[in-house]
Amino acid sequence: MLISFLSAKGSPGVTTSVLALAARWPRAAIAVDLDPQGGDILAGLGGGRHPARHGIVELLVEARSESLHTAMGRHVVRPAQHSPPVLAGFGAPGQAANVPWDLVGSHLVDVPGADILADCGRFAVDHSVSAVLRRSDLVVLVAGSSLRVVRAAARTLPLIRRELGTAGEANHGHGPVTLVIIDPDMPYTAEEIAGGCQTEVAGTLPHDPVAASVWSDGAPTGRGFQRSRLQRAAGVLARALAERATVCRGAAASRPGAGLNGRVLR
């Protein structure tokens, strides 16, 4: 199962959210960094302790001579004891230019024994990872609660739906696109944001800079990390997103003309 995470303009914390959620995911999960602008998980969470050769580029090179799933076994690492398994991203933005994104998505959507939580970076029109989004069981836009960020999210959601070919579908309910709000009530509540964006909010994560620094900068966990506000909220949200992704896959598979992985053949 593939769950992709994006940010809108000005939105904070996609990478931190993906790592926090993957650590509390109710099934086995791998956090995959697909941000075309370059990944920094191994430098941040990993503190540079893991060699840079374990990343998406090396995986794709080896996948030319064997299955991508087999190659993943050598490149997925656990940067820290408390970390979920991670596949690191690009070392530089230019490396993403010639990636066969549809092929990558077709493999990530059904990795044996694990769900994939993909950090796809900031959304842009004609986003290079749109092919991965179209393969995803669920697409999550991560946003803050300020007016500036909420406006950006409201403008971005229709563009994401257009990329997915779901522009005409209902915006409320349990569709394949949803919102996660970081630090709600600053000043807008999740309910107000859902109304303004005409999209259901799947859940929220708190502003917890101490716990977030564990994921973003490899800060020590300390005794209270697992009980921190961020990790407790991530546990609740992870269960909700995992359940929603399962429902979305079932709905896609039941559509007339559904093909492999429940995708509608066009």
C-alpha cells in the first residue's frame, strides 16, 4: 500500500510527519524520501552515520538487473534505533530528472510485507512525481493553520485532484485525497480549514519542536520522547490514515474496469 505526502506552499514538516507516522504505523512501514528537490533524512535523523550510497538512485540502478523489491532489501536502512526503516532520497535535485516515476510507483504500491509512506516534497503543477501520486492509495496534503498556508492548500488541492483524474469527485467523504493539519488553531481550527478547503481533514499533529527535532536533526530521544505530544498524536493519526488507505484501495478495486492494483484502465 502506498500513501504519498505532499506540502503546499509555506507548509511545514512533511518529512518530520512522515517519519513520526511511519514509527507509529499499525502495520510494517517504510518511509521513502521521493522529494525531487533532494532528501536529507540520513543527514538529519541519521546524523550522517549511514553512507550516502543507500538511496533511491542506487536502488534504481540496481533495479535494472533485478527486481526493485529485491534491491530495496539492501538499501532500506534504520538510521536510528527508534526510527522506522527508511529509503533515502536524492543527493541533488538534478538526479530526479530522468527517473521512471510510473515504474517506481507501480512497485512501491505493492511492496511485500510493508506499507510505503512516501515524502514527495512540495507540490507543483506538472510535479515530477505525479505518476507516483496516481499510483498511490491515498494522497495526503500536509498544511499549517495560518491564513497564508490555508489559502495555499485550498489552491493546491484542486490541482492535485486534477493530476489524479478525480477533479469531478466529491470533495468531502473518504476520497483518495485528504488533509493533515500541523499545529491547528493558529488561528484556524481543523473544522474551519476543512470548510475553507472543501476537503475532509484526516487529523492533526501538534507543534512539538523538541520531539520534531528528533526526526529532523537527530536530536537525542530522551525518556519522554515516546510519550511526547507529537508521537501520541502520530499514533492516532497513523491508525486513521492506514484505515482510510485500505478503504480507498477497496473502493478503487470495486470500480468498473479496475485493473492491476485497483487502478482504472484508461
